[in-house]
Amino acid sequence: MRTVAKAASRVPGPNAGAWTRIRRKLWKSRAMYLFALPGTLYFLIYKYVPLLGSVIAFQDYSPFQGFLHSDWVGFDHFRSIFDNAEVVQVLINTLVLSFLQIAFAFPIPIVLALMLNEARQEWFKRLIQSLVYLPHFLSWVVVIGLVTIFLRSDGVVNSLMANLFGTEPVLYLQQPYLFKPLIVLEVIWKESGWSTIVFLAALSGVNPELYEAAVVDGASRFRRIWSITLPAIRSTIVILLILRLGTVLDNGFEQIFLMLNPYVKEVGEVLDTYVYYKGVLQSDFSFATAVGLFKSVVGLVLVVAANKLSKRFGEEGIY
């Protein structure tokens, strides 16, 4: 009986063959996985492990008591997000600024890619591409520094207006009604050229014979763009729009923080800067974490909803 039991224990289970195949595939592609290892470790260490700290959103966290001994408060911090009038105003500022960027900054790379695609002189096309790509490599510190030089009271714009029209200096950076337009224009100038890379890559896959056939049929240039070029990049536009909706509550900390001043804080304070002030400067770690977790959940819901909506209209979506 013992011999039979030992023999039975050596018989491979139903999943043994599957695990063997997996090990063989991993070993066969070991070089590829080795190259992917640094990126995998980066996301594990800096993206997934910090998620464990989100537990303090449900605690009255104290650095002296730590995660294990801080008092649990449940969803109290999440309720205070909507009970606090200041947070509601910050949330409105964030949404308005995000939708302004989607409405005005998102279409610009598409238009720019269409214009570059229609350029016939290759040297001119490459020159324009290089010029519009360059601002992407500038940090927001440099960009805001340039904006300040141009728009401050003794800056280039005020000096030019005074010399031409004799007008008094205008404090552009301290005008609340100019804050959001300036933010959108800065994003357009800095990132539009770089974003065209994706659309130009999509356009490179269009069969040139389609354009030749359209010319033979008498289609105008605008008609060719509408009937051939735009449908070719429609799926790319939808995917990028879905990803952009996932960051609708994320306006970017550096740009907003550098543009803020006491005169525009009421209209310019967004969730990113508010979390910094509450969590870092005022040491309200639990509330700041609750706001950050709320941002992530809203972004996830918007991505899933937009992805399902795109599939209903016949697009592929992101998954």
C-alpha cells in the first residue's frame, strides 16, 4: 500500500503540464523579460507599493502613532470633501480648467498633424516639426519664467504697448480672468508639437493610393482630409481622448503652482495644489490622501465609462 501511495504521489497533477509550459516559455524569452525587469521594478516600487499608504485616507493618521495605531474614522474624510465649501470651489476650478484644455488644447495636435501631413516640401515639414517639438523639452519652470518675463509690469508686452500706444502697464499675471486662458495657452505652446507625433505615426499608415484615387475622382483637398485622413486617425483620437478623460482631475502640479499668486488663488487653486497645501504645509495627511484617492477613483470611472461608450459607437477602445 505504501508503494502504491508513493507512486500516486509522483503522478503529475492536471496543472503540472501547464506550469511546465509556462516555465519553458519564460526561460526561452528570458532575455526579453530581463530587459523588462527595470521597468517592472519601477512600477512596483514607485506606483503599486505606495498604494498601501492610501489606508490613511480612512484613518485619523498621526505620524507618531503610525499606520497600525492611528484611529480609524471610515469615510469621514471623504464626506468632508463635499461638506467643505473651499474643496467644492477647488473641484470646480479643476473641472473647468480640465475641460478647457480638452476643448482647446486637445484638438490642436490633430490640426497640426493634418497641416504637416499636407506639406509637400519635405525639408519644410521637418523644419516645422523640429520647431514645434522643442518646447516640450523645456521644464515648466523655464516656461513660466518666460511667461513672467513677457507679462510682468515692466515686461516685453507692457513695454511694447507703452511705446506703441502709450498705455499704462497692466498686471496680466494678477488678473483672475486671464489665469485659465494663460494656462491653456501655455499647454498648447509646450505640448501640442510633441502630441502630434502620435497622429503623424497614425497617418503614416494611410495607403497613398487612396489619395490618388480621390484625386482622380475630383475630390478637393478638404474632402480628402475629411473622407480619408480623419477616418484613418479616428481610433487614435478616441483612445487618446479616453486616456485624457482619466486625468480630468489632474491639471499638473508644477504649472499651476508656479502660476499661482494671492490675486488669482480663488480661481486658480486646483486639487493638485490643494493637496500640497493641506497635506504638506498643514500636515493634514489623511484628508489630502482622501482627496488624492477620490481623484483616482473618478479617473477610473471616467476611463471605464468612456471606453464602453466608444465601443458602442464601433471603436476599439483601450481594452
